[in-house]
Amino acid sequence: MAAMLTRDVLKSYLADMPAGHVFDLTYGQFAGLFPPGEPDPFARAALRAFARECGCDVVQDIAEARYELRKRRD
């Protein structure tokens, strides 16, 4: 059974992720972490703020129904 993705789990993973790497966050995962999910502008803003705290940029891939959280190179 797969572990449930929580904000704490994601934050821990992103903290350990090397610069330049990407974490793919599906729209389903996004909705679970930042309800109600896509296309809510407040959920999107919450994701962007969360990613910024974790040192990541957010890129939306509409065709693939996901967000890419890219670890910044400081």
C-alpha cells in the first residue's frame, strides 16, 4: 500500500530533493493537498506559497494534468 501524500511528507521530500530536480504533482494529489484543487485560484495560490517556502518554482502542465515543483538552484 502506498503512503498517503500529506503536506508534511511533500515538504520533507522537497527539502531533500537536489537542486534542479522536479516533483510531479498530479491534479488529484493537488486537490487532496490544496482543496478544492484545480481550477480554484486560492488553491493555486496556496500551492505557489508552499512551493516557494520549499525552495521550488511551480510550472503547470495542463496537457498532462499536473504541476511540476522544480527545486531552485540557489
